[in-house]
Amino acid sequence: MTKIYLFTIFLSLQTFAQKIDFEPTIKVSYDASLNLGERNQHFQKFVLIGNSQDYYFAAAQNYLNDTGQYKAKANVDTQIVSDYFQERLIRKNGTTNIFFKYGDGKIRYNENVSLKWVLYGETKIINGVKCQMAAINKFGRRWIAYFSKEYTQSLGPYKFNGLPGLIFELYDTKEDYHFTLTKIEKYDRDFEFNLNEFKIYSKDKYLKAKFNMECTLSAFTGLEIGAEEIKYYESLLEKRKKMENNPLELKPFE
């Protein structure tokens, strides 16, 4: 009985550990231009909610789905329509959790991201707010950020945070990924998300699993594919690889 009792406690702690909650104070909307690969430029809206330390970041439709705020309009249900950028991010207590859903597959990993920004004196006005320039070399790219000390939340798009203010604009010097703040709102709803249904991997195994889910025949799980059709689907996958061969993280372990 003692062993069973201890095992039950262990399972409860495991489940609890994967349930993340925090109290956001701000909601930030970004418009982004994403150069994903060969002849494949995508425009995406993103949402960030957070406080001075913890935050959630995702594409707009996924934000609505994850927070239970989606409401169908005119009998049209777009909840199952995915944004291109399926990875979502939750940072809590200094640990960044990245999770991804593709079809029935749900995977995730976590890491502690180290960011060493260099601040510059250059400033510019973005949406009527004075912002200061900062730069960093990370993930195989050089990133330029403009942040405002008027908003003390040390937050920004994706994994980029740690500046003495909110990031209003972020882009890499090749202009492949460009995020621009469009709106800031107060936010007073608690955020809660359970990562228990997402299988956890190390980052390298996560990247391999994600590639297999998107770019191999496992992407067509559930379809009965005959031998004569395999070449056709493989050609579609090769085309997809070319169209999506420019990830945000060119060097994921930098």
C-alpha cells in the first residue's frame, strides 16, 4: 500500500508540474513578416500576454484556442484552422517551454535561454513611443530590437526578452523575420495551461520529431497510400522542404 500511495503522489506531482499558470498584466499584439523559404513569405499576427517575468507567445488563432476565448462567427468555425506558426511558447520562472501540435501529434521541450544584449544610443519612434536600439547574435542570426522603458515588462516576441523594457520591434539583419508591435492592452485574466498531453523531448529529439511530423510520410498518418501514390506525396514533401527551409533558428543550439 505504501508503494502504491507514493506512486500516486509521484503521478500527481508530475501532472501538477506540467500545469503552468501565472497572472498576466499586459497583452501585446504583433504583426510579423516571415520569410520561410523558397518563394514563401508569410504574414502572421501574434499575441503575447505576460507580466514582468512570465509570458505566453503564440500566433493569433492559437492564442484564442489555448485561452478558450475563441467564438465562432456566422456559423463558421475557424478554431481548427491553424496558423502557420504552430509553435507556442510559455516562459515561467526563467524556463522557456516550447510546444507544438501537428494533427494528432503533440510534442514539446524546455530550455533556459541565455541572452546577452548590447544596448545602443540610437532611438526611433514606434507607434508614438520612443524606443531604444539593442542587438544580439542568437540562433545563427543577428537581431535588432527596439524597446521602450515606458513599458517596464521585460518581454518580446518568441524567446527574446531580458531588455529593460518591452520590445516594440524585432528583426534579423537579413529581414527574414520581422515583428512589429501594433497594440498594447491591459490584461487581467489569469493564464493557465496544462502541458501534460504534450510528449516531452530533449531539444534535438524534438526538432527531429517535428521534422518527421511535417516533412516525411508520417505527415500523412491515417491515409491509405498505395505504392503508386508514394512518389506523388514524396514530391509534395520535397516541395514543402524547399518552401520551409529557412527556420527562425538557423543554429538552434547557439
